[in-house]
Amino acid sequence: MSTPGVFVALFSVLLLGSCSSPADKRAGQCHPCTVSARAGPLLKQAQQMIAAKNYQGAAAKLDEAEAVQFNPDDAKVIDQFRRAIKVEASPP
């Protein structure tokens, strides 16, 4: 799978994966992640930088997002983006 393909697959899992368990969901049910308004724009910029292979810049944006994270979904998305950078930046 190509590098962009890996990122798209990881990001799809991120959006479709379970981040936290709201009270109205049964165990095992998934829901999309909901990031806070403060972390969201920074995560979007990090996503764009990862796609452009600017991993150092993306890591810096994730550091900024980590400083303003508000809810558990923010932390989960930041962690998953860090994992995506690690996979993307590793040699084939």
C-alpha cells in the first residue's frame, strides 16, 4: 500500500473508530470522534502537513493541540495522529 494509502486508511479508522463511550451507546458500538473547537483546527493543519510529508511541522501542531486539548477524544486523535506520523516517517 502506498504512503498516502496508509494515511487514508489510518485516518478512516480514526474517524470511524470508537473514541469514548457515550452513555447512550452499548459496549462495542462505535461512534465518530468529536474533537474540541480549540484542538480541531490544529488537528486539521496537522493532518494536512502529514499528507504533505511535513512530519516535523505536523508534530509541532500536535504539540499545540495537546496544550489546548479539552476532552478524551482530543487526546485519542492526537495519539492516533502521532502514530500515523511514526508509520509514515518510517522507511519502507
